[in-house]
Amino acid sequence: MAGLHLIKLSVGTDDVADLARWQAGPGRGHDGRPRHVTRMWPKREDELLDGGSIFWAIKGVVLCRQRVLALEEVRGADGIPRCAIVLDPELVRVTPMPRRPFQGWRYLPHDEAPRDLGQWDAAEEELPPKLSMALAEFGVVWGPAPKQG
């Protein structure tokens, strides 16, 4: 199990389905895998690539994660090198966790990461992020049963 993850705000995304749609279109790389391009290169690359994930905060609530597969250098039209975080296309729902706004990404130690609820399914009905968070605060979790292991 990874000891280090990233957490990132998914700005402009309404829900997990919206994130999935973006990643299937403009957020997809030349090999078909989703990517997130950022200005900074993670200094703790080895730890992150040892099974780490990026946890997505949507409208102030962490709702899902994706495994980080690789980091690639890319250059924009301005010629400035950036880091493309190559992601596993599988979105894994997690226990909703509130997250205040911040810029960029942050490291997230494994022991502080929300637990998995199971693979996200486009056919599932989604609750608004704030309602998911409120239900989680009461101990009610929307989604499939947590994976054992």
C-alpha cells in the first residue's frame, strides 16, 4: 500500500460523472489515459509512484481517487516544461471528506486519506457533493460496500 498520495481540487467539475466526461475527452493523453498537467513536479516522485493516487476534491468534498501511473514532462505552447500526471482511468469512490480550497496540489499521507468505497459506476445515481458529505458525517455512506482487504 502506498504511503503517499496527492490531493487536488477538480475546479469547474460538478460531480464524479463530470470529471469522468472531461477525462474521456480533453483530459485524455495520446495513449488514451487521463492526464492532469501541473506546473510543479512532485519532489517525492518515488513515493508517489509506489502505488500512490490522486484524490479529487469536487465542490469542497473529496469524492474519488485515481492511481498515479507515471509522471511525464510536457511542454505547452509557451515552451515551459510542466508535469503531466498520468492516471489510471478507473475512478474509485472514497468516503466523502471535506476539503477547503487551495491552489495546486498537496501531498496526502496514506493514513490521512479517505477509505475506498468501490469503483465508480456511471450508471449509479450521484448525490450532490455537499449532501454526500452531510450523510458521511452522520455515518451514512452512499455507494457500494467497502472492499475488504
